Amino acid sequence: MSKEEKIKKSFSVPLIIIGSGNVATQLVKSFIKKNIQIAQVYSPNISHAKELASITKSQFTNNLKEILKGNFIYLLCIKDEAITPFAKSFKIKEGIILHTSGSIAMNVLKHSCKHYGVFYPLQSISSNRKISLKHVPICIEASDNFTLSIVEALASIISKNIHVITSIQRKKLHLAAVIVNNFTNHLYHLAFEYLKKEKISPELLYALMIETTAKAIELSPHKAQTGPAKRKDNVTIKAHKELLKKNPDLQNIYNLFTQSIIKTYHNE
Amino acid sequence: MSKEEKIKKSFSVPLIIIGSGNVATQLVKSFIKKNIQIAQVYSPNISHAKELASITKSQFTNNLKEILKGNFIYLLCIKDEAITPFAKSFKIKEGIILHTSGSIAMNVLKHSCKHYGVFYPLQSISSNRKISLKHVPICIEASDNFTLSIVEALASIISKNIHVITSIQRKKLHLAAVIVNNFTNHLYHLAFEYLKKEKISPELLYALMIETTAKAIELSPHKAQTGPAKRKDNVTIKAHKELLKKNPDLQNIYNLFTQSIIKTYHNE
């Protein structure tokens, strides 16, 4: 039996899922595929709790006081701003409490339970897209070594990519994730809107978008960079600014990137 | 025999490749796979011309006057700024001359040859990455219908994604390509450099980068948007700005995107 198989076989701590949104749903789906027991789902919205619990055939509640007590892993899959208030109102003597946020420090959980930690899947998770967590980094942290070994065992059941990361490193990683996910996606949005206004199909960009990401990963973004700003091709840059003169928001972004790329590659 | 097979069978116009860079190399590789004849490679650098010609077993020259004359397609795979000067110094009576640029108008070729046009593969092309052009949009344009039919036949041999696009539309498309390729790649670069400085491996972002692009294509960037700016989560935004206070360039980009995303989703 491999080390991985042993961990899976031996992992017998049932989970209690706090929350019923995208992260809760995707994690529950990943865990039940691996036969991890979900004991209960809590959500302030009873129909959401019921719906998610129906996948797992587990109990559900919308009453904080009815959350089962015992040797469980309590997995908080709730909004960042709800984590601290929840931890303050939820005190348990046994088990482990974990949150799943990129930007919230682990210590906000310390008055809730003796054993606490973080289980942060570094991925953009929506309920309307099927994703596999197998290659998704799970960034973990724990209050003590015992808890860390449990959290690591739990994470290794659904991902092959586990990293022990401190709260401050996780915060920085989350900032980088905002840059490559939220900001990249906003660039896509702006480019798509621009093309639609010009009666050109944004679909023409799909192959380029996929290749851009694949190339940056293979070569490094620094080596993959091309384009007018990299070449300091002032004729093309001027023509692009002219095209954007009725679009001041996109022009601001164009100017800032052009300056920043020129600075990076021409040391100016 | 399918229409596509007929085109391939009947396509018998040999190519002369002007240039020996990334675009020339990738196009030559794609054409020879489909048994398109390359008659000659021209490059001002004779060893580059020789190297590319060796793949195609064709003639090569670094002398403009030695470029073969006749019923050829002359495919300019040279830098944007070199196209107009080349076209001015290169006059032919037969054949078709095409350039491969996103940002140069077709008309700069009009004094070079009676039949001219554009063959623009909308992709980021490097010599150090293997790519298939099968799904890459080829944006074509031609001086007349006869030329257009030839250019279309040529494009359809290597891609299933052909679009007839005017010079002004192509210029706009190229601007959008700069946004989704050059600017996205620069965001990756900035995020990677930030993480390296903080002693965190940028590899942790790979799964997220791939998912971001796949999700934007599947759902539309507008529907795929998430994050603190979308939620107007001022606590996280403030914490991120604090993390970037020693990094004014990245902070400027952070601020501009945050404002632009808030404006998009909260109409402010």
C-alpha cells in the first residue's frame, strides 16, 4: 500500500461544512469522491444547507447551536468578513476548526478551538464550472504539529500539490492571485467590450489567450514578453493611443502598461 | 473528395518567404507539413536564410535582386517597420505579395504588385515554442476577389479559422491582442517578481492562471469576474495596498484595476 493510500484509508475524521457557497460545494464534491465522510452541513439559509447536504446524504442545519460537537473537522467555507464573527460566536472543546480564505490570518480562529488551521485552495472556484482540485495548490497552516499532520492528510486526499504557508505569506500569495486572476480577467473584459463596440467577434482572441498563459508558464513571463512596448515601437503605440481616444479608461490602462513594460525591458 | 481536400490538391502556387524570424519559421513548418512548395527563402542575413531554407530544401538568398520572379506568393514575414520600405524597393509584375502584420494597412503593398493582400495569424509566435496553427484565426484581406480566393485557399490549408477582415478592423483586433497578450503577460511578470521577492514560488499560480483563461472563455470575462474589487471589499483592498507600499509601480496598477473593476460592476 502506498503512503498516499495509507493516509486515505486511515483518514477517518468526519467533516462538518460551514457554508454552502461555491467553495463549500466544490470541496464537498471533491471529498465525497474520495469517500470522506461529511457529517453535517451548516448554512444560515436552510434550503442551501439542505441542497448541499443532499449530495452528501448528511445532516444539515441553519441553527448554530445545532452544529454537532465532537471530534470533527469544522471547515469554514464562508465569506472572508464572516470568519472572525463566526469564530467569536462558535466555541468548541474538541475537533479542529479550519478556514479556507487566502487573506484572513489563521489566528482569528484561536479562541474558537484548541486546534485550528487554514486550508486554502489557490483556485478561482465557481459553482457553475466543474474543476478538478488534483493539481490545485492547497496552502495549509496549523496551530500545532498534530493539527498540521491532520490538515496535510486531508489536503493530500484531494490534491497532489500541498504547501505549508504562513498567514503573512498566504496574504501575499492571495494578492498575487488577485493580480493574475481578477486583473487578467478584467483585461479580457475590456478587450472583449472594445471589440464588441467595434463589431468584431471577441472569439478571435481565444487561441491567443490560451497560448499567452501556456507560453508564460513554459518560458517565464519575462522571456515570453513581446509587442510594441517591449520593442519600443512608438509608431504602433501612437496608433493604438489614437484608436483609444474615445475610451479614456482603457487608454489609461494602455498608457500605464506601456510605460511599465518599457521600464522593465529598457530600464527607463 | 471534400471541398478542403480539393483546395489542398489544387493549391499549386509556390511560396517565396521573405524573412527568417519566428513568424517565417512557424509558417514554413506549417506549410511544409501540408506539402506546400517553398521555392525560396530571402533574408538579409544569409546564414538565417540558409538555415530556414534547409528545412524546406529550397533556394535561399540575401540579395533582393536574386529573389525569383514569376507566379509566386511572396509572403513578407518581416518586422512591421520594414514592410513599407521593402514594398517600395520591391516591384514585381506577376504573383501576389502578402504581409503578415496585425497593424500595417494592406495598401502599403499597392505599388509593389498588382495583386496584394494580408495573411495575419492572430497568435503570439515564438521560435522556441511549438504551436499548431489549426485553430489560430488567420485574418485575411486582398486587393481583389481573385487574390482573396488564393489567400483564402492558402490560409485554409493550415487553419480551420479564416476571417476576412479590413485593415482598420485588423488594427483594432491587433490592439485587443496587445491587451490580452502583452498586458496579461506583464501582469504575470509583475506577480511573479513580487512573489520571488517575497520568497514564494510563482509556480503556485500556474493552476489559477490556466483556470482564469479557461473560465473567461467558457463563461465570458464579465460573468467570470470575482475578487475584492468586484465585491467592493474595502478591508482586503486596503490590506493589499499596504502590502504594495514599497512597490509603487505595482501599486499604481493595483489602484487603476481596482477602480476600473469597481466602476464596471458598481457603476461608479
